[in-house]
Amino acid sequence: METISGTIKAPVAVVGRGGTLTAGLLRSLVPGPVVELTPCQAAMYEGSCRAVVVENFDRPDSRTLSGCAAARWALSRRAGVTVVGLDDPEGRRMAVAMPGAVYAYSDGRPQADLTAKNVRLRGEQLEFEAFTTQGELMRVRVPAGESPRLYDHLAALAGALALGVPLSDAVARLNA
């Protein structure tokens, strides 16, 4: 991890449409900077990153990568770990083809490093169990908001876990 006088220098990059909940959540879960990059910004980004968190919101032609995926691919080559969602076809392709470390999240796929189980809306809260491949299991309870965003919470949680934040700490921060 790049540091200057003990301060974390390299950011975590969230690549997607920008202005998403994922980046805001990550800022509360990991030390150091979190940057949001659109696909164009990611393609032009020249620095390295501790992690690249992929938001799979664009649906490309099934035979090609979207522009967003191509930019994420380029940026992920300069990152310590790439965090991808396995519930998206592009995310699955990236997870298999990535040359470096990958940390995967999913709403139910058992091959993911982090899986959401028993997802439900209860009143004004979104609840799910965060299950890791190490056998850790914790209940997450977050405000549902106007539009419940399970994947934003999963992506942020996966990003934190990929960077070594203990599940108990990350869940406590999300639940706060």
C-alpha cells in the first residue's frame, strides 16, 4: 500500500456512472481516499489504486465489453485488487479473465467471496446476511431509502473486505 509518512496515498477507485451510493459508503468503511471515476475518466486515469470497485450498471451487447467495462479493465491493471459483481455477465467475464487479484460479490452465487443471503425489506430497512467464503456470517441492517440499493451496499462491503477491513468492523459501520 502506497503511503507517505504513514498516510495512505493511493485511492480506491469506484468506476461507474458517478455520484453513486457505493463510493459514499466506501468512504465510511476504508481509510484513505476514495475516488469516483466515469468510464472516460478511468480510461485516462494515470495513477495506481489500492482497489478498483466495479459497478456493473451498463448492459452491453453480449458479444463485447461495454465502454465502462473496457475502462475498468484498463484501470484494474494498476490496482492491487479488482472488486466485481458476479450477478452481471460482464462481472463474471472480468472475474475469470483478470490477470490480478479479484474479490467477487453476489446476491446468492456461492462462488463469490461475499454473498448476500436472506435479503428482505423490513419496514424502512434493507436487511441481509453477509456471508464470506471464510465462513463468517453477519446481519446487515441499513436504511432502505427511496430505492433500496443492495448492490451498492454489497460492492462497498466487498471493497472494504478486499482491503483487509474485518467483516465485523465493516458491518458495524454500515449498520451505524
